[in-house]
Amino acid sequence: MTQQVMQGWLRSDGRKGIRNTVVVAYLVECAHHVAREIVRPFEGQDVHVIGFPGCFPNDYAQQMMEALCTHQNVGAVLLMSLGCENFQKRRLVDFVAQSGRPVELVSIQKAGGTRSAVTFGRNWVTEALAQLSDLPMVEMTPSDLVIGTICGGSDATSGIAGNPAAGRAFDALISEGATCIFEETGELIGCEHVMAERAVTPELGGALVETVQKAVRYYDRMGYGSFSQGNAEGGLSTIEEKSLGAYAKSGASPISGIVKPGQRPPGAGLYLMDVVPDGAPRFGFPNINDTAEIVELIACGAHAVIFVTGRGSVVGSAISPVLKVCANPETYDRMAEDMDVNAGRILNDAAGLDEVGGEIRDKLVGLANGLRTASEELGHHEFVLTYKTFEPLGPACLPAVTQLDRPEIRQTPSGASP
């Protein structure tokens, strides 16, 4: 089968981006306002603010920022530091520089304060945009794509129409050699043994079961699960019912492995992203909102993210486009300009799952040929990054490629720095 040709920007590691974004990244909350002020004149352009608000370091946050600042959709990086925070900023500068991207670190204290730092930052971004505009584009195909999926603002229609359609899109893309990532382990409770039957090895099947059981233990300890008042008002009765709907967005392809936030899948296929921290609860709930999960999918290399919603969500994300799939026809009628795909047509017998799944697939491919999502057009660049703790994955989690065979596959470090 001849693959559809798309256009992208080639990076030094061989990956190809579908956006050429300048990232302005604050390294402590004290620098957040300055980062926002730097970006303000560039509204409508691919200049996005990301950042880590905490002052004491965390291995998870460090790896996430390294992964995000060298994401294939990122062309240049401006790092904003107050100057006295504990973030390992020099390590981040070196990591980005080694990727071949233009990078600059600004200390607000050394720059002379807010106005001086903002002026310098705006001038640097202007020069970076001019430099990036001269970069040639190269051909890419669906096999180059990494796509994530999430559901949020869910109701009873999400699991009936939107998530199954997203699953069909996943199956189509995987058949073309793409890499697809689904989540969230806290919303797959009750589905772990079904997932295990799709694992490419028995050992991976056991790891999938344990990953979900870890989520059960975590939520039991916290006294709260991934189930909201809005879910109940939308017709969902239990976490098991919600889980069945959430599971549908994974499609029917074999599951190739498990990854953790900030870890890129080693090859094509379908992967589960484990979002629940390891060890005893230390930093609160695993994901405080949908935006945090989107960011983690992007840190795993997602060019774009499918977002299925029933009740309606308006969020997008910095760095990678978010494609909104609305499962509820009534919600779509009210919020059409925030949505990209009307999966509610399935419930009205106006379209089938394969048709809507094909539309989702085509729009994802179209993002590499100039298509912009609704959230991009509306200027949504939400971003959330907090503290977490993860331990390295065992060999059963990536059965197709071991650490010995592929030493460049990075593992998530354990623990938080003191």
C-alpha cells in the first residue's frame, strides 16, 4: 500500500515534527509572568509557554521538561529562570543544545528585572522565528506519526460513540505503521484482564494487570478515584462503567508495551501510558486535570492528541495539536466551534464507527499538511506540570525491545531529588 505523503520538519534525531514551535519555558513559578509577557505579542503564531512551577527539583519534572523542549514539534527554546530556583537549568540547556535546537537561558535577576527580561526575550523569539522560517520541510508519512488519545468531560455517549471511533482511528493508523498511546490506568479499572489478553507477550499481560492494580491501590489510599460529579450527571454510574468506555479508545490492535510519562515508545504499535506514580502517595492525585495527561502524552512524543468528550471540553495544549471528538450530538450543537469531529452522528444513525474513525484518522494526517485544530484556532495552549515519582520499567513492559538491545531508550528515574 502506498502511504500518503505529508510534510514535516526533520530533527537531528531523525524524528519529524508537524509544527515548528518556539517554546518559552519558565523554570519556577516566579518566572511565569515574564514568560507570558514575552509571548503576548506573538499571539496567533506558534510561540507557546510551558513550565514547571515548583522550586525544589524533581526527577520526573526534569525529564518531562527535557522531553518537551526536544519534542519534534519544537524548533527553538527560550528558558526563563528567576535565578535562585533549584531546577537543574544548566542540565536542561545542555540537553536542548545537544539536540541542535537554538536555546537561550535568561535569569531575570541577572537581566535586571521584569522589563529587561521581557525585552530581551521578545527580541530573542523574533530572531528565532526568522531562523526557523528558513528551515526546509521534508516528506513524511503516517508511519512517522505518534498519536495519543484521552477522554475528558465524559458522559454515557463517550463510551458508545466517541471512544470507539477513536479506537477505529488508532487501528487504522497502526496498520499504516504509526505509534499510538492510550491512557489512563486509573480509568481502566476492571479492564485489566481484558487488556492482558491483547498483550504481545504473557509477561506484558501480567505487567498490564499490575499497572491497573497499582492504580486501584493508589486511589484506595487517597480515598478518591477518577470519577467526577459531571460523569454521574452525564449518565455514568460507576468507575467500571466509565472504564469500559475509556478502554474503547484503545481500539483492537495488539498492545506492544507500557511507557511512563516522558518515555518514548521504542517502535510502532500500541502502548499504554501508566500515569499513576510509583511508591507511596507523595504528591497528591496522579492527574489534577485532563491538561496534565495531554502534556504527559506529548512528552512521550505525541505529534497530536485525540480528545474525546461528551459533556464538552475546550482545552488544547502547548506544543502539539489537540483534536476534539465530540460524542454527544447535543453538546456538539452547542459547542461546534470548539469541536473538530462530530461523533454524535453515530448515535443519530447518520454515520458508522468506521466512517467517523476514518474522519479522525484523516484529520490527524491533515495536521501535517496545514490543517489547524479548533483549539489551535481559538488560541488554546494550556499546560500543567506538577510533581510525581516514577521507577524504571521492567523488561516485560517493552517486550519488543530491551534495554540491552536499545540503550538509547531512556527509563524514567526513580524518586525525587532531596
